[in-house]
Amino acid sequence: MDGSLVVITTVDSEEAAARLSRGAVEAGLAASGQVTGPVATTYRHLGEVLDGTEWQVVFRTAADRVEALQAHLLAAHPYDSPEVIALPIVSAPPAYLAWITRATRP
């Protein structure tokens, strides 16, 4: 699979976000991970609407590494059914896309 992707997840603490970010980059599954937060979130869980605070982690990865990154995040994530979504990067400078590919080679 060709291309690069942005992968997004959220967690309930800055420390958990930093662990996910560093772990994915150290494992060569993401070229980078950015932690943003705190962010206010409203969500439905078990039929109830709740409000909370989360930290978002945004990863950049090569398309051929996204399945391994997703598996890594699901195994390390503190939530039972976490958000782990991947979006294609449809436009970026060629040098940036080449960096993503180089940084995610095992």
C-alpha cells in the first residue's frame, strides 16, 4: 500500500498519551506523534452522555505500517475500545512524505 496517513487516538491522561507517542515512534511504527490537550470531550457510553477531559495523539505513518501501528496502539491503550482512526494524507511536500517513509522503516 502506497501513501502516508495520519492516525488519531485519545486517552485520559497526558502521561498515557506520551507513552503511546514515544512507544510507537521507538518501535518504528510512526515517524512522529504529537500530544495535544487537554481537550474537552462529550461522548455516549453505555447509553449515557458523559463529559470528560482527554489528550489526543496524532501520528504520521506510512500506509504499509498502519496495521502494525493500530495493533500496537490497541495493545498498549488504556481504553477497552479506543478510537484509533487513520486518515490519508492527500497533499504534502514530497520531502515530508519521504521522511515519513524513511522514519517508519524497520
